[in-house]
Amino acid sequence: MNELTGVQVKYILVQANTGGEEERKQAVFYNEYNNSLTTVENVNQATKFDELEMVQGVASLQNQMAVIFGKPFTYSVVKEEITRTVVE
């Protein structure tokens, strides 16, 4: 979105580690150079995807991979909405 005002919607992939006593959630960064996913502590460093269907597909694939390899991770999608308006 190049508009100064309006609503901007992005989607963030989230990894939850369900293997410990307390579930730990982290945002995910997609590295285009080597085509890999990495968790990040700061949500502002996460990759913000434009297309919901695409990031839902990535979450589904990662959930399947976690099951196949017996890893205690689940993946979900978080919607980020930013609204900008002119102040009178």
C-alpha cells in the first residue's frame, strides 16, 4: 500500500513451541536468499505477508512438517491491521 491514509492489512506467520511447560510463541522471518524460515523475538522483524491464502498454506505445510519430524511446534497466522487517518 502506498497510500498515506487508509487501512493496511498484513499477515504474520507465528510458531508456537508446545513442548515445554509454557507455550512460547514467536513471529517468523522468511529469508528469501536461502528460502528458509527463522523465528524472531521482535514481531517488527517478522515477514509481513500480503496474501492470506499464501501464508495459510505456509502454516499448513509447516504444521505437516512438524508432525512428520515429531517436533513440538504449531504454526498459525496473525492478522495485522494498521489504520491511518487525518487528524483535524
